[in-house]
Amino acid sequence: MNLRESISVAFEGLAANKMRAALTMLGVIIGVAAVIAMLAIGQGARERMMAQIQQMGTNLLMVFSGQTRRGAVMGGFGSMESLTLDDAEAIAEKCPSVAKVAPETRNGAQVKYKNRNTSTNIIGVTADYPDVRNYRVQNGRFFTERDVRSSRKVAVIGPTTAANLFGEVSPVGKTITIKGIRFEVVGVTAVKGATGGFMDSDDQVFIPISTAMRRVFGLQYVRMIGAQAKSLELMDRANNEITDLLRKRHHIAEGADDDFVIRNQAEIIEMAGETARIFTILLAGIASVSLLVGGIGIMNIMLVSVTERTREIGIRMAVGARRRDIQWQFLVEALVMSLTGGLIGVLVGVAESWIIGKIGGNSGWNTSVSAGSVILSFCFAAVVGVFFGFYPARTASSLDPIEALRYE
Amino acid sequence: MIRLVNLHKTYRMGDIAVHALKGVSLEVEAGEFVAIMGPSGSGKSTLMNILGCLDRPSEGSYMLDGREVAGLDDDQLAEIRNRKIGFVFQTFNLIPRRPALRQVMLPLLYNPEASDLESKARAALERVGLGDRLDHKPNELSGGQQQRVAIARALISDPVIILGDEPTGNLDSRNSEEIIAMFQDLHAEGKTVVIVTHEEEIARHAQRIIRFRDGHIVSDEPVRDRLYARELLASMPAEEDQ
């Protein structure tokens, strides 16, 4: 029997039981749509993550204090205190591949304005910080090198913080209090969007690092030094220069471990990409379970169909159908169901992803449907059809023609 | 046309072996019209299944149209059923919800060498007098019409032998006569026809009656006062046929 006849027979069979075929296909439709939507969500999350990492800065190397180690227990990055402001200055001066350096401290504190207050991160930075970390000032100005040198009590606040403290009032020129010390607000940063998931780059207060260390928090060490390489190509070299310099400055013996950690932006992108990939695989894996269940539905209904049409199988065999003709016929029927379901599922999945992106786009649920995910899930539906159609088709083809003809 | 030599068929039912055929030898010449009779369990259905290549003998030789078919595999048997045998069943065995034209076409769909499927199917239906029922589905046809569709299907591949397994068993007397008339017409055109029946009346339309009992042939005689369906039909009171 040729393919055209097989397909037309398959459609006849499905048309004879429209409700049944529709319900069976629904399983595949939901499965395929779920796989596409989950892949779209995963891909969307990945793209958003990448964009956020790019926002962190350009050609950025981040030098953290090393990890403390007590026996087998490792502290987090920066849990050991080893980096100083002098280290930052030395990097700026002695590493030829480094363009700019931005050391920072970070402490949580309550900030007050009149009768309002908010808890936020107080970040001590230098004047180069906005350049290195891609911040823009929307209102007023960022503080200058002179502000930093003379440890002035000026602050630049994030837009969220501004809204929390001042509401509609313009914060520039107003005075806020951090840990009982009065600061003049000189600027408000532009909206950046949440980065990194757990840090809100719009809800921060920047003050000169000298002020933060000496006057507010009493720190000897900085939390992190951001270093901007002169170009993407120079990132590795900058990394080596910083390592050599810091080892020398910290008097680390040959063969001993570094007391600092350098994170390269490229590395972070890679790590985040890996995380997003695992996340995507996990989501798609869960979704594909529903596609498998859809496949079981096909198998179930095909087995029913084989039983119902036992006599037809007998007739076909009596007029000369070979076993493989019968097997082919039922396999095609299962495939027609899974592919039709797959096709509808693709449409539903794309629509669903679009809707999720529309509704959830503002709250971080970006979606991105790729041609690859559509092809993948459609092929998966086809494989499911063949896999779950095979056994019923095999059952049909192995019937005894005489028994089948007598079947009531 | 058909030559059976010492044919045995044994079924296993659990531990019990059932001997359905116990050494049947038989020859049917080309162009003969043979009726096989016998009570149920006599082996006549088993013989029919073997003649129709739906089943294989346990032992013995079956030559059909000069070819030994006893040792062929499933695919080869399917090809013989497709090209050399036209089967007509008691229960018509049409596929539900298919129009007559596509019922009749069915054997050709399994023959890759076949061409002009539709025109052949139309010709076969016209030959059995159903040229105006091409698009009717089985549930829109009377029993007699359904059986005529089945005969058209059996004829379409131009088989060397037509087998009827109680072809009139589900029909009233007038429709039975119509169908048996069709078999006689085919025989008159030179086809070899073998039918199984338990009705003496029907069997007497053949040239030769072979009687079975307990897996043996008990008699094999020519029919003396043969019945001719066309004559009987002419003498029957006309009644609405459809």
C-alpha cells in the first residue's frame, strides 16, 4: 500500500472517531506546547541574564578577597580580608593592560530622610566607578576624585532608593542620614534594571569609598576591586598582571595559594550560560514528560483501534496485505496523530510563549522561541508517534488472518 | 488447477492435538465448479482456509496453478491471495464506512504492479450490476448488494480461482439465488469456482459435490440433476430486490 493511501486511510480512521482522536492528540498538543514554552522561557531567562551581565561593565575583571578556609569549610568570596585601597591604586598604576580601577565596599545600613527611612546597600566607590560598571547619572552629578580624596559626605542614590525616600520630591541637594552621619545627595543614577537576581542595582546608595571606610563603617579592607581591561583581548593579560602584582604586594611565597580571587566577566558569562542551560534542560525535561504521557495516550488508543478493527485487518490480509503492509498502516495512523498533534502543539506553544512574554515580560519572564526548539519538539512528537505506535502496529500485523476474519 | 496430495492439518489446543484433516487428496481441474459439503467440524472450513492460502497444511502437498504453496512463507502466501485467489465470505467482510468503489479497489492497493485502480473497480462493480452504487457504503446496501460488492472485489485481480465460504449463508432465498447465479456466470466464463456450503440446494448448482466427514472425503460425485440459477430466478415471483 502506498503512502498516500495509508495516510488517507489513517485520516478516515481518525475521522470516524473524531472526539477520540482529538482527545488523544490533545495529549501530544499539550506536550509539544509545553516543551516549546519551557524552552522559550529558559532561552528568555538566558538572554536576560546575558544582558544583565553585560550591564555589569565592559571588559571587567573583579578581584575579590580570597576565601577563608577552616578545615573543610570554605567561606564565600571576600570572607578573607586581604584587599586594600592601596592594592587598587597599585593595580591602576602598575598594570599596563588595565584602563581603570574601581574598588568598592558594600555594607547594609538604614538611610533616613526626614521621617522616612529605608534599608539598603551603602556602596563605597571611587569617581571612576560609573565608567567601569556602566552606571549613568540621571539627575545631578556623580562625586569627583576630590570628593573621594577629601572624604566628603556626599551621596549618589539609586532611583528606587530615591523613590522610597523622597517620593516625588527631587532628592538632589537634600540631606540624608546614614548611621547618624549626614550626607548631601548630589545625584541620582539612571534606571538599570535588576541585575544578578539578588542585588538591585537601582536600590543602592553610593558614597566616596574613603568616607565609607574611615567615617561610616571603619573598614581597613575593600570588598572588591573592579578592573577594566583596555580591551577584550587584553583581559587575560590584565588578569595575569593583577595576579603577579597582588602576589608580590601580599608577599605570597612561590607555590602558596593566592589570597584573592579574580573573576573574569567572560567566565561569569560562561557560568551563567551554563546555569541557564541546566535550567532550560530541567524545564524542557519536565515538559517532555507530558509529551511522553501523550505518547502513551496514542499507544492506548491505537491498541483499542487494533482491537476494534481486527476484522478489517483480517479482510485486508485475505485480499493480499502482507504483515508489513498492516504494520505500516497502523504506524502511519499513529504518526498522523502525533504529527497533527505536534503541528497544533507548535502553534499553541508559540502562542503561549508569546503570551507569557507579554504578560510576564515586566516581571522577568522573558520568552524567546527559537526555530531549533520548534523543530526539536516537533521531531520529538514524531519520535513519540513512532515509538508508541510501533507496538500496536506490531500487534495488528501479527494477528492470525483466520482468527481475525472470524472476530466478532 | 488444484492438486492436494495426502493433506494433513493438526491443530494443537493445549495438550490435545485436533486432526482437522487426515490425509485429503483431491484434484480440481481448471474451469470446474465444485461444491464442498459436510457437517460442522468435518474439516471443510479448514480445507477452505488452506485452499485460500490463509493457512498452511501440517503435512502434504498443495499445488495451485502449477505451483507448490505448502511451504511458502507469510509474504509469499499474501501475494498468492492477492493475485490468484478471489475470496467471498459468508459475512461479506466489507470494511465499514468505505464506499463500494474503494472496497473493490482494496486488493489492487496491495499490488504494486496494479494500475488504473478506479476504472478497474468501476468495471468490476458494473459487472456485478452495481454500476449505480459506486459511492454507497456497506450500511447503505442490502445484504445481496454487499455480497455482490464482495464478489466484485474478488474478481478485480482476475484470479485463477474463486473461493466461496458459505457465500449464501446470510442471504434469503432470492438473494442466494442471485449470488449463486453470479458464480455460475463466472464458471461459464471459464473461472474455476469452489464453494463450501451446507445447503444441498446450493450445492446442486455446482458440477461436482465433495462430501467431508471427520477430516476425510467420504464421497466425490458429479451432480446429476444440476440446477441453473438463471432459470430458477426467471420462475420466481418478482419481489422488490433492493
